[in-house]
Amino acid sequence: MMAWFASLVVLGSVYVAALAFRLLSHLTVCLRRCYGTWAVLTGPTSGIGWSVAMELARRGLNLVLVGRDPAKLRDISETISRAAPTVQTKTVLFDLSLLTTAQGEEAMRQLQQTVEELDVGLLVNNAGVLEPSAVFLHEADVEACVDMIRVNLLALTEVTAAVIPGMVNRGRGAVVNLGSASSEAIPSLPLYTMYAATKRYVARFSKCLHVEYRRKGIDVQCQAPFFVDGTMASRFAEARRFVPLTPTPDAYARAAVRWIGHGPLCVPNFRHQIMWFFAGIAPDFLQDGILLRDHLWQRNELQITRSLPEVCPIKQGGHAAA
């Protein structure tokens, strides 16, 4: 009996110590020097990206906005100018899915020239694509898979490689890569295999860079959110079950910016932390079965939708994928 009680005391002490260390780390990061006056953000024209851009602007950071739609880039730039008149913005037109083409190489050169002239202290690799979705691997469109790899994996790598040398020279900076709970918190994501695999790369890439660059004054972090309202979450059949635990993009952005610098992997939003906890205690076979069932249902629904004749085009609203 005494041994059992002593074990509980030890476990409790370790848990309290871990919480205290986490709080101390949080306070230390909040009080440390700023990383720099400029931030580079990919995918800023909708969803999480839009909200992160506005949150960074609210905190006084000038922004280099990297996206593929000139009208939407102009829209977010004008919105920032109205909300934060002292904040400067620059835009770089860059379709990340064209990275390995001549057009993509020219856009990358433009990005490199832009950041070389600025005190860039923060890079947020937010851009990502979800297609192909709800398909078996042998059914997936090859070109769509290539585009996903270019955006989710290759572009993130090359943009980081373009921005980080300046941080090394200045001895300070932070890189935030948007990963996904689909590769970290749950055992599998059937019928979204390519997406989960690319996001697993993001987490591993971030962890290794965190170790490499920490002594150079650079924090590298992967943030792994669950569903966020109005973005890619709407693509997942199971998202409707977790509406009470799904934050808005603005709520996620506020938490995401607060957590910059807090370790190589984090889940900034408290609602997502609750989901992470339950995902950790649920058996793998149970999660695998539920997700496979949900995604097979979604696959069937998408096949029915695609087979229906188009009678009248309907304009879709809402945010696009980040």
C-alpha cells in the first residue's frame, strides 16, 4: 500500500514539475527580444493564413505576403493597411505548385531578392493543399499528387532555405511550419495518405532544423492543429462531430502567434489540446476503423456529386484551403 502511494506521489511531483517548467519556458519566450521587424507568410489570402497575417500586423510586424492570386494579395494588403496603417506590406506573386518550373524558379528569385533587403525575423510556412482527397492511392490523379508534394513539402523546404540564411547572419529568427494533427496525434489518415505523409515530413523537418539552428538563435517549430473552421476542415467527413472543439481561424491565429518559439512541436489552441488528449487514449484500431468508414462514405458522396450533370453553375462561398 505504501509503495503504491509513494509511486503516486512521485508521479504527481514529476507532473507538477513539468507544468512549472513549461510555464517558466513560456514566460521566458514571451520576454525575450523580438526576432525582427519583418515576417514572411505563405498562403495569406484565406483561412488561417489571412488570420495569422492580421494578427502579426496587429502586433506591429511588417509583412511579405506570398501567394498565387494577385487580386487576393491586393485585398489582404489593403485590409492590413486599413487595420494597421503603420505596418508595411510587400507581395510576391508565387504559385508554389509551379516550383520546379521556369515560372516557379523566377518567383523564387524574386522572393530571395525581396527578403535579402529586409530584417526578416519570422517565416510562417502556412500554404498547403489537400487534394487529392478521399481517394485510394491507385485512384489519385498523378498531377494532383505532384502538386501536393510541391506545395506541402518542396516549397516549404525551399522557402525556408531562402529565408533562413539572413536569420543566421543576424543571429535571431523563428520559422513556423504548419503541420497537422493528422500526422502526429492519430495513427493513420486513410484515403488522405499523401496529405498525412507530407505533413509528417513537415514535423520531422521542423524538429531537425530546431536542433540544428537553436544555438544560432533561431527557433524552428511545427504547429499541428486539428480542424479549424472555414478552411480544410470542411473537406473531412468527421469534422462535423467536433464543431464544439473547432476554433475559428482568428482564434487559432491568436494562439498560434502566442506559441511561437515554444519548442519544435506544439498544439497552440486549447480546444485542439483536448482533442489531442482523447486521440492519445483511444485505441489505434478504433480510430483507424472510424476514420476509414468516414472517408469511404465521403469518397462515395464525392463520386456521386461528380457523376451528376451540371445544370446551373453555383458559386461557392467561404474560405479556400490555406
